[in-house]
Amino acid sequence: MLEDDADAVAQLLDLARDIFGTPVAALTREELRRAGGEGADGVQQTSSVLDPRATVRLLAGTDLDRSVLAVPVVRPDGEPDGRLVGVPDGPPEELSSRQLEALHVVSALLAGVLHHRERRQAERSSRLSSLDALVAGTGRSTVLQPIVDLRDGAVVGAEALSRFTTADGVPQRPEQVFADARSSGAGVRLERAAIASALPLLGELPAGAYLGVNASAEALLDPATQRLLLAGDPHRLVVEVTEHDPVTDYASLAASTADLRAAGVRLAVDDAGAGFASLQHVLHLAPDIVKLDGAFVRGIDADPARRAVARALVGFASELGSTTVAEGVERTGELEVLRDLGVHCGQGYLLGRPGAALVPGPVPPAGRATSPDDTTVVELPVTPGDPGDP
């Protein structure tokens, strides 16, 4: 049972026990009895004020199927799903109408929790069953989102992003797919497959622009991932270290990334400021690029707190000699503040949406281009005091 669901069931069973007026309340499930599950009596979970041994003895001495202190748990579709059973330590007392009414409410709430849990489990099983296909490339594609110099609009690079669909063509959230892969032990394989699909897209980028690929610390410690990253044009690669799980051995990670950097690969820390681990990455890895998390960019033109955090991170990156890239730039007001703060580059819908081809845009209405080649330059808004003001 999922942890949140287990907590909800436990709380509802506590309530049922109090309503029954018995020392123990039990949730029985027919499916457990048929499958020889957690107990021959089909008990899935109990609430008890007794110690565990006394609870076990009381349950063993009670015929739960014949108990008069019970209400059914019925699925939303009307099918029986189990029973709420009160287990007394003496002769049972008949339930009053008020007790029955309250217990039916608890039963309905329990049925809802169980139904949603099983639906989520079924969805997760479906996602996990498709992981091998996703690793192989079925239902997985790669898009590029431009990374733009905020001073002149030049496209300096692009981040490769994975997109996933089910067999029916329904989009899946990438973060959920990667989380499922990690939980099933296929996380590094999927990351490596995503990198392998991204590397050929270097040819789609303007000359001199870099390709950013995402990799967890675990993937970077994998020799096969390192060989893959070094097989192409490492001088045009930026590896964005993602924040999934805590890093327990920074010495090994630093040594691994040092080998990559010696070959020309640059290192970026993704989502800087979003959590403690990202700041640890910055401290231990001294990255070439620090990517400011979009949560601090969104609304930065109207929020002094966001500006303060961004200013601190920009100063921190400057001390390290790192370039800063702001993620999630969507409005011209945000862009103006980021430029004022000294953020070097930006990425977001204002500067270019993810796509199969690298197409900057949409272009803000007022601005100027620094090159006639609109595949390599984004027209940026002209802020007050800019030399390009008419």
C-alpha cells in the first residue's frame, strides 16, 4: 500500500474502532483471502489499542466472517470490496442506528481511498511495463529548447528534453517517467538512451552552440554513460547534473566529472536554488554553468524576495567563475530584471519553445536583431537606457 494511503486507512480505522467501541477494528479484503495474502482471514490492516500479541490472539479467536459488528466496504461501481469489522474482547453489543450511520460514512471514505490507490497502482504498473519500450525509443522523442545570450539575443546553446507518450499516444510527464524508471532500476538506462538520442541533434545547432543533456549523479558514475558522452564532440556538450537523489560520495562524482571536463565537456548544475542538493552540487562540483531554477524567475519583476535570491545566486556563481542561465523566462518584465541582475543567458517560452527544430521565438514586439540569421538570434526587448533605444 502506498504510504499516504496507508496513513489514511489507519486514521479511518482508528475512527471506526472508536465508533465500534471495541479494542480492535479490522479491514478485511476478499482479494487477500482468495490470494492467500496478508492473513488467512483476509485482514489487510487493523487499528488496536492492545499490544501486538494480544491483538493477534484476539483476531485469531474471532470469526470475522460471522461477526455482527461489521459493515461492508463497497467500491464506487457497487461491487463489494471488503468489510469493516469491530473485534470486541467480550460479548458484542448490538450497534445503534447512529453507530451504523457513522460506520457507513467511514466505509464509504475507505472505499474511496482504496479505489484511488488501486487506480494509481494500475497506472504505475502500466507505466513500468512500457519502460523497456521507452528505453528502446518507442514512445520517446527528443526536442530542443534554445538557450539565449540575454545581452544580444544570440543562441548559445540548446537543452535536449525528452518527451514521452503511451502506446495510445497520450503524453506522459517526463519527470514521472524518469522517477518510475529509477524506482524500477532502469533509471540510468533510460537516461543513457535519452542522451544517445540527443547527441545526433548537435548538427541542428548553430556553429559553436552547445548541446545540453541531463544526467543524474548515478548516471555520471556509470562508465557506459561516460563513454557515450565522450564518443561525439565533447567540446560542444554541457552535462546538466539533475537533482534526483542525495549524493553520498562527492569525491567519486567529482573525479568522474573531472575526466569528462578534461576532454572538453562542460558541467552545469540544473535547478540551482530549488533544493539543498543543487547547492551542494554547486559547492562540490564548481560547475561551468549555474542554471537558476524557474521558480525564482517566475514573477521576479514583481517579487523582491525572488530578486534577492536570484541576486545572491548570481553573485555566488560569479565568485566561482560560472555562467548563469535563467530557466523559465516567459515575460519581458522578467527578462529585463534578469539582465539588470547580470544573468548571462536565459531559457524559456519567451525565448523559444521546445521543438523538434531549433526555432527561437516568439519574438517580443519591440527589439532589434544583431544578425540577419533568425535561426541563431532572438530579438530581445530594448530596455530603458539600452544603446539600441530609438
